[in-house]
Amino acid sequence: MENTRKVALVDLDGTYITCNSFHMWIRFMLTSGTKSLPIHRALLLRLRLYLLFILRKTRALNHSHFKRAVQMTWHKYFTASQTKILLSEFIPSLQTKIAPYVHAELVSLKEESTIVILTTAAPEEYASKFAESSNLFLACIATSPATSPSWHDNVSLTKRIRTLDFLGANDLAECYLILFTDHIDDLYLIEACHEVHLLLPISENIAALSSRYSDKIFHVGY
């Protein structure tokens, strides 16, 4: 018997929210984060982040290495109790960036018994808490925390593998998959889904995608 259950896989930055959460997180560390530290540690935190910016700007660090270094900085400078307080301040700022159209679409799907899962390149340090706060997502698949013994940047092929592994482990592998993304970079995940909401302006690239994957249903636009 065909599995009629549906799962909506949702990207975070530029899709469920209208901004880059990672950039917001860094700015938050430089502002609210430093206020929670003694002056000398706040100065060291700023210097460390500025050095990482320079290394990234000069391409001495690729994006994945830069991301993990920022994650490690978070764990180095903030205690567990400080982290709890800071996230209670940061998560509401992300909630103000939720895209109304996408949220309404996902709420409608959930009301029809669709399972909604956040799968994002954003760091788990805040992405999981954001997902929990929404009362919308069953789970969050994000870039591993810096403290994880096995660190994975949840992008591209890795994102597809980790997402499908999660579905398989939770008896959801045979479900009808609906993807919400603003990234052509999610091509590997697009290939695995039955229906795709591309939150991008119409372009030749998207037309080519629709032609290449004629077996899939595409929805294009904001």
C-alpha cells in the first residue's frame, strides 16, 4: 500500500526566515554577548571574531571552517548558564524575521497532518532551540555543534544524506517529500523530493531545473 504520509523539509535562512541567521548570531555575540562578559573577556571575544573575519575575508578560512571557528568561540566564551540566557534573548529576534507566507503555508500543511522538519546549514547551537520555540517543527537537522566529536556542516550532499538518514531512522523514508528552499545549492535534496517550493525570482536556472526534473512539482516565487 502506498505511503500517503507527507513530510515538509524546510530550509531556514532566506526561506523560513528572511535573513541570514548566522550573521545575526555573530552580531549578537558582538553586542549582547559581550555585555554579559567581564571587560577583558569581551575584548578578547571581539578580537577573536575580528581575526576570524579577516581570515575569512582573505580566504585563509573557507566558509565551513569559519563557521566551526565561530561555533567554538561561542562555547569558549560563554558558560552553560550564560548560553541559556543569551539564547532566550536571541531566539525572539529570529522569530521577528519569520516569512509570513512560508509560515502560513507550513501551518496549513501541518493542519493536514504533514510532518514539518527544519533542515538547515545554521549551527545547532541556536537552530534547535529556534525550532523548539516554534511549535511547528517535529525536529531540526542542523550543522553539528562545535563540541560534537563528529562535526558535519549541514550543506549540499551532506545535508541530503543527514536528512534522509533521519527520515529513515524515524520510519519516514517512504513519505511524500515537500521541500521549501531558496537555494539552488540544495540540488541534492531537490533530487530526493517529490515537490519543491523554490523561494526565488523566476530565472532561466529554475526553468532548467523544472525541465530536468519533470517528474517533480515545482512552485516558484515568493
